[in-house]
Amino acid sequence: MLSNGSSVKDLILPNGGTPAGTASPASSSSLLNRLQLDDDMDGETRDLFVTVDDPKKHVCTMETYITYRITTKSTRVEFDLPEYSVRRRYQDFDWLRNKLEESQPTHLIPPLPEKFVVKGVVDRFSEEFVETRRKALDKFLKRITDHPVLSFNEHFNVFLTAKDLNAHKKQGMALLTRVGESVKHVAGGYKLRNRPLEFAAIGEYLDTFALKLGTIDRIAQRIIKEEIEYLVELREYGPVYSTWSALEGELAEPLEGVSACIGNCSTALEELTDDMTEDFLPVLREYILYSDSMKSVLKKRDQVQAEYETKLEAVALKKEERPKVPADVEKCQDRMECFNADLKADMERWQNNKRQDFRQLLMGMADKNIQYYEKCLMAWESIIPLLQEKQEAK
């Protein structure tokens, strides 16, 4: 959270490495063993657990879609039963997020994974894509579950428990809160006069954060593309040594060894590429979308402040020497203060989650790369004794 003494300098991306004097781990496995998530919530303190699993494909006359099983366990009085199990499709998650935005406009709503994929590039019914989306949807619900306000939202309760969600969807905008309505009717184009510096710093940070992540995302995708192309070459390269060995006598065994070595390196590279695609890129995309969500809340906060300042100016223009502040102005001020408090609290929570997620992500990425190079090293070292034997035989 940004305190009064905070500055833009305080809002920087994590850039820490191994502390000076810290010995490097002897093997990649020790990296993750050292990783301790200090911000992780104690499971015993939670009273609501939600998981997303068991994706199923549904083929209908008009459309084909995937549903996911949502399992909820809770001891809260808001739930009539201790456990629920319902099935939801992507558009149901989208409905939930829209309802949360409408009913909780002062809070940061976690992003959903992007719905659309480029046709012909990604098969949205492939096992890999469905699993990646399942993980993202599971994280989306867990973000809400861990939030002290969003987790008690009535729409969230309905999403987790209702057997027929369509009946609730038809209610439309009936449950839209007054706060949400007021935000939507504020005129744009007004320049704030007294915007708090801490919110200006948040806006600048989010712009820089999204820019840096966007650059990393683009480069990472290019690297993965090049790795896949390299993998194709390796798979053609290795068998050449094997077919060549059939023409040789003394060289046959070493050539077969090189072919097997390249095959092992190909397998290791494929695993690394899959890990980057399935674990690294989705986190980048989530936080790029997260920054957009935070910007949206910040914009709503500014709109409420603009409304408050406009009302104050209207009161000041009255000819009375001591004009009384109307009730609607006071209510507008209350909404602005509510926005300020909720936005700062959510920003602090978001920063904590980000630090934890990226720490785990970067440690995992380092671990996967170490494993890849270890496997390649072992593969090449395995053929050295074979080559030495041939040399000694001469």
C-alpha cells in the first residue's frame, strides 16, 4: 500500500537476485526447497475453499463448449450446505466478473483469462489449452475467495451454489448498486484539481509495469517460437547420425551415441518449452490484464472525485455567505473516501500477491532452466567414455 511518504521510486518491479555471499545451490532441486512463501495464508484460518477441475466437452447442435466442475467447501453461515458442486462454462465466469464490477465498483476485480484465441493458431478444445484455462479459472476464483469483501458478494455465492445459474442471469441489472450507477453517470473530460499524489504514483507505476511486462511477454513468445523451431531441427539432426552409423564400422557405436544424446537433448528442450508456455506466459498475461483492471478502478475513483469537486464548485457559486453543504455532496465525499480506502487496500493486497507470484515464477523458471542444462550436460557426458574407449582401442 502507498503511504503518505511513498514515492514513485517505491513502486518498482522486483529486481532482486541471490544475496551477496549466498552460495549457489548444488542442484536445481534445492532451489525450490529454499523457496518459502512468507505471504501464504495459513489454511487453518480459511473458511472458504473453492477448486476448479474436471473439464468436460459438450457438443450440441448449435455450439460446442467446455464446462468445469466448481467444488466449494465452507463453514460460513451464508452457505446452507457445507459443500457444493456445480458445473460452469466460461461465459458463466464472465457473468460473475461483470456482476462483481457492477456491485463492487470500488474494488479491484481479478481478471479472467482472455476468451478469444486466433483461429488456426490455438485449438481451444485441445487438452493443453483447456488445462491452461482451467488453471487460470481456478486462480480467478481463488483470488476472489481470498478477498475479504468480494468473497462475501451475493453474486459470488450464487455462482458457487445455484443449480440453475441462467435464472439469476435473467435478473439483469436489477441488483446494480447506487455507487456503481453514480460512477457511470459522471461526465468525462474534467481535470482533477486535488488528485492525491499517491494515486498519481499508482497510475504511473501501472503504466510502466504493463509496458515492461508487455515487452517481456513479446520477447518470451519469440524465444519459445525459436526454441520450437530449434527443436524441429534437432529432431531431424539426431537421426542423421543414426543412419550414418549403418555405413560405418568402428564409428557405428559412437555415432549411435551422439544420435541418442541429441534425442535426449530434444526431449529436455521440449519439456522446457512446455513449461514456459504453460506456466510462465499465463502469469505474465494475467498481470498485464490485472494492471488494466487496476487502471479501470483508478479511473472510477477519479470520476467520483471529479463529481465531488464539481458539486463543491456549484455550492461555492451560490450567493449565500455561508452556504450549507448539501447532503448529496457529503454522500459524494463519502463515496470518494470509500474509493480511496478500498483502492489502497486492494493495491497493497495486489502488491503482496504479485511479489509472491513472481518470486515463485522466477524461482520456478530458474529451476526449469537448470534442469534442462543438467539433462543436456548428462547426455553429452554420457558419450565421452564411449569415445575414449574407441580412442584407447586404437
